[in-house]
Amino acid sequence: MVMDKGLSTREVEDMLEVSGDYIDIVKLGWATSFVTKNLKKKLEVYKANGIPVYLGGTLFEAFIAREQFEDYQKVLDQFSLEYAEVSDGSLVMDHDKKCEYINTLSKQVTVLSEVGSKDAAKIIPPYKWIEQMQTELDAGAWKVIGEARESGNVGLFRDSGEVRQGLVEEILTKIPEEKILWEAPQKAQQVWFIKLIGSNVNLGNIAPNEVIPLETIRLGLRGDTFDHFLDK
């Protein structure tokens, strides 16, 4: 998953010309879509290249905070979006209510739900991550996203960017890895997940100019994973 923080239509075209084969889905970061000019035109470029797009979860939360859930649904229809993110990283939300939103939206679009807080001081125990991921999958989420923010220093990671290894390994004892999209914007984090899970691990919040470098890491064509793949 690539993070588009406000690329122009021309920048999208350039990115897809070089990296389109390695991009599965694009997120328009947090609420950047709300202030992006020519949004429909840009979305048309992604669609013409077979790349699905969804709006960042913070925009969903902004609608919920204003009690405008139905208006959010209309936005999805207005822009012919087929995917949506449900999150509660910035907004305190009853988890049962979050699952209701997931269930309702799953009848309209394909839902990705995000687990974890954007507040670095809020440490969620592993059992809670597992519990929430499972209930959100049961509610109709296609995949669950492990929160890390654009910076990669909250949620799954310590403020230094180091992976919370015990947390990730415990999650994987209960939740199938193919159902999880790990936000991992930093190279060291990407390397760690590839070595743990394999080349096809689902990684997100990848910067547009890091798509090609990440693909070389997946293939063992960069020093970080060169020896790892020679041993296979």
C-alpha cells in the first residue's frame, strides 16, 4: 500500500509508469483528499491503471466526530470508491460501534480496518490487538491494518522506530498473516517484516519514491536481504 499525501495527477502518472506493477493499493493519507485539487481526475488515473484507492481513516473519523456517517457514505459513492478505511486512531470510539461501521460499510465497499492508536503514550496490550483484529475481521473487514502512522514510530513500533517484536509475533499466533497489512514506512521495518514473514508480506505506508527500493528488498537484490535469500 502506497501513501499518497497529495501527489499531482502528473506525479501519479510518473509514479505508475515506473512502479505501477508493484503497487496493490493506494491510500490518500489521513484527510489530504479533502483539500486536494482535481481529485476526480487523479482518481481516474489510478483507476485506468487498475490501482484501487481509499481515503485515509482520519477523514472517516472526522465525519464520525461530526455525526455525518451517511455523508461519508455519499462521498464514497460520489467518487466511485470501492474501498474504505475504518479507524479510531484519533477518535475515542466504542469498539462495538466501530464494528457496526465496518459491517455497514462492508455492504457498500471493501473495508480495511485499522487497529492501534496514533497516541504514542497509549500502549495497547497484545491480547487487545488480537481481540480487536479478530472482531473487526468478523464484522466484515477484508484486512486489518497495524497502525504505525506515516512516521513509523507509534503502534507497532517504539518511538525509535524499533519493531515491537513480541507484539507482532503474538499477533501472528492468532491472526493469519495474509489478513494483516503492516504499516512499515521505514526501510529497517520493511526488512524486518520481510525476514520474518517472507517476500509477499503485506506492507503499507510506503512512500512513492520507495516502491522500487522496497521491491529490490523483497527480491533479495539489496544488501539488507541479499544473504537472507541466498540461504533459502
